Amino acid sequence: MKRAVISILLGVLVSAAFCAPIPAERAAEALLTAFFTGDEAGVARNSSPQGLRKFSGHDREELIREAARFGVFRGILSSRELEEDRVEVRCRFSDHPVRFLVSCAPDGRVNGFAVLPDIDIPRLTRAQMLADFDYLTAMLEKICPLFTVNRKVYDVDITGTLAAYRSRITGGESPEAFYRLIQDALQACRGNHLWVTAALTELPPALHDFLSVYRGFVDPAALETTAAVTIREGGRRPAGPDLGLIYCEGAYYTKFDFTLHGVTYPRGMKLLSIDGISPELFLAEQNDHLDNFDAARKTFYDSGEIPFYTRSGRWGKMPLVFRFERPDGATVTFPLASGDKLIWKGPLRQPWHIPRLVEYLPGPEILYIRIPAMREEDIPFYRTQILEKSRNRKIRAVVLDVRNNPGGSDAVWNEILALLIPGPWSYSTTFALKDSPEMRRFLQQHREFYRRNRRSYDMPGLNEFRQVAVPYLDNEKFLAATFTKQLPGNRAVLPERVPVYVIAHNIYSSAGNLTAVAKQLDFVTSVGLDNPKSLGRGIDPFFFSLPNSKLVVSVEPALDLTGCRRAADTLHTKVEQKVDLTPAEYVEYWNSNPGRNPVPYLLHRDPFMQKILQLQKDRAPRPSL
């Protein structure tokens, strides 16, 4: 299958004199024509003064190489304006037509574009939309294991939530608007890997056979349709300045010093109100969009990726008035409008910007391993560096730093532990899955793929699963089985077993699997902050497509019951050794800069490493008198 999606970053920084707004369609057509004919003056003339905005991690040279696949540019076929200053342009190339999504600035000039699949997405009738929503609800009832968990832990009724969103369907929604409605409904359900996604479209050629796992669940035609809609919606953010608010112990604080309206304000200011409304009430209006959970206060809060006040219906109509309490106790008030310019004064590098790294810390005799993402292609790097940095050195402990790790492959941390820890040792996981014909068929196809491709597989056949009733989930019945992974440890470079500490903060997916497994292994300890999102081991997500809109939905089908005694335990959000930080200390952590050489920072200032150094000190035997 030819890869259908090309996300593009144009690294062209141009400037142009101010001019009156121009029609977005004309600017989009002129920009693309100039780009593909080598007219640099035309590119500059039709680009935003701020330059062409980033769509993803590609630069202009990569775009030009990619465009060579299309052949020679032959002109514009058609264009149409989409919602919110976005234009779809279909161009003629010598090989085949190509569509582009073009994003325009308020003055009409282009600030970025990306390639779309060359397909038309038909509008649906209300009956078709309702049928899609009913199919979505039915599939989640058969696959998603969180209906009881979310009701008991979050007080979220998934069935009722879906019904409420279904009632909003009018029949007048565009394909993009229907996508947003589905995506909002899924977010409100608070699932795991629960969203509309084009992930299956982005599979490398070597993994195209992986689609066989979803045979009968995903319509092949849905792959390009989902890609087209998600690209159109990708990068869509509410306009306006970001105050940089972070949440700590029930309140929001400014994380950096910033300048607004010519006045510089300090970090660590506590948000008191917006337009006279408390932050709690302001957030309650958009509760379904909040993605983090404060277990101590039983409330959801915003992660800060998109400023929560920009999602308010009040935003954009007039300035919002913010009231803060400064660290010195004084109160400050200022208006903030969507067009205001705000400048942060934060550090260039923060602790989670430490790249992949293996370093020996000679004082405490610790082998420090930074893992920013669980990427299988990084395994050779870690293997080589661990062998080099551990040679002829006394190692009293190992640190795996996975803060802000979004996940990936469990093979990464499994391989690292196998290289470091002499064995034998093992860990077990108890998976619970919904007992439905769809789930049983998925498991069978899942196992067939792994057997056919001779890839590692931790789960035996269906005969290992037994129906069980889980007492702390109101005796809900699941298919459950316990799987044990044995590691002989005969490749370990260390002569003896040493403590392993996992630094955990804002992690997800496979990084959460590592912290969940840490609770079983007496030599591994997770250190950090409780996670605001659910974690724990799982299997490959379950994908299915909706019959009419052809949107592809993913959901994590496995519930991790390992070591659980209550519903909240299944989320595996707790760390074993918590780093206690006051709001002021947490703000300062955000402002700490490890620099290019993070070793001094780790040894003397990083609160997570300071906790580990204290744990190591407490472990050391006291000298006899």
C-alpha cells in the first residue's frame, strides 16, 4: 500500500510589507504555483510575514524531494475554501493530481501547507451520522473495558456521555465538523488510546501486513478518508497568547516570567479568577475537554497543551480579565485579548529536553540512562552506550529517566533491563478483555499475524483466557489471563543486581508499562509524581472504522488487573516513591535548565535525582561503631 499521508514543514522564512487582506484561495493558488515553479519572489509575496508555519518535522528540501514523486507541475485544477481560513487546492502534475491543504493568516497570506490524499469526502445525511454513532457506541460496548472503571473512578458514564453527544447531531455537519463531534465524544469518555486516528495509514511498508490484524474491522477505504480529515484538522489551535499556566495542588500558576502590554510579570503567580469567575467554575464549562485527573481532589484539569481559556465561548469576543496573586502576596489584574502579544522568558532547555543519553555519574556511582521515547530504532544506541559506559566501572545503581516519554515499544526498556540486570528474573501481567465475538476474533487475528511474521509475542492463544468476574468492578465478567515474561539475564553487563530507579513524570503508554512492572520487581522503583493519565500494560490498540464517515477509531482493549484490589488500581497512576514539591518548587522545576551537559544539574538541582540520591544514601549500610 502506498503511503497516503505526507505531512510537510516548509522552512521558508520570508518577510513582506503589510498589505490589505487578499482572498485566501487566490493566495493559496499563487503560493503553490510559485513554489513549484521556483518563483522565490512569488513565494515571499504570498507568504505570511511570520513565515510558513510548521505542519510537522519536514523541511523545504524534503518537500522538494517528495514533490518529485508527483512529476512536473502543470497548474491549478480547482480550489475551495474550507472552514477558518483553510483552503484545499487540487493541482495537476504530470504523474497524477495532488491535493494540498493550505493554511492562511488573517491577512489572507499563506502560513503553511500539507499534502492531502486525492479523494473527495462526501457529506453525510443525518441518518448516516446517527447510524455511525450507534455503531461507535455498540463497538465500544463490545471492546472498551473501562465502562465500570470510569464510572467508579471518574464518575463518568460512558453510555450516557455518548448518548448526549449523539443528541447534538443535526445533519448539517461537514465531514470536519462530524469528525470533531466524534473526537469530542471520545475524549469525554476518558478512554485509553481512545480517539480517531490515522495511525494505520502511517505504517511503514515492512508492517503493512499488520492491517490483517484488523481484517473485518477496518474498511481499507477508511484509511485515506481518515487521513484526509485528520490532516485538515491537524494543527488547528484557538488563536491567542498562551499565559503558560501549570496545575499544582488544585490551582493554576504561571510557569514562566512573561511580558504583556509592556509589563513583566513573575512566574509562580496563582490564578484567582477570569472575568470574575473562579478557575474551577471556568473549567467546569469545558469539563469534557479536560484530559488530566487530580485523584486527590476527584476533579479533571487541563494539561496546558492548549490554553483552556481559549476554548471558552467568551474568548475572542472581548478581552478576558485575569486576576492573579503574586508570590509576594500582591494582586495583579490585566486584560488579555486574542491579538495581544505575549513573550515568555523561560529557559531554553528544560529537564525533559535532555536527549537520549547514557552517562556514568562518578560520585554516586550511578549509570544514568535518559529515554525520551520508546523507539525500537534506538536500541542499538543504548546497547552500545551501556556497554561502553559500564566497562571497568563500579555501578551502585541505575537510573532510567522517562519523564515526558509518550511511549512506543516495550522492547526498549525490556532490552535495557536485560543488559543491566543479571538473572534469571521475570514479571507477570494479568490482562482482562471484554468477552465478545469481536474481541475473540481480534485476538485470533492478532496472534496469527505475530506467528506469520515471526515476531515476539507475549500472549498465548485464546485457550489461555478464562471468563472471570472481577469483584471490585461490580463482578463484571471479562476474559482474563496471566502472562509471565521470563528474562534469563545471561547477557547482563553488571556482575550483580543493583537498584534500578525509574524517573516518571507526565508519561504514557509503554513508559507507563515500565512503571507498572516496576511494582513487581523488587530491584526496580518508580520515583516521581503520580501520573494524571491512566497507565499500565496493554496490547496493540483495537482499530475499527465507522461504516458511513469511514473514520478509524482506536481503543486500548486490555485492562491491566495486575496487583489490583480496587477500580482505581487498574489505572496504575501511582509511583512508589513520590517527590514532594510545593507549588513554588514545582514552578522552579519548570524553570530549571540542565544545559548541554546535564550531569551537574542531575547531581545538584534536579528534584527527582535528589530523591534518588537520598534513597541510595538510606540504603547504604551504616558504619559500625
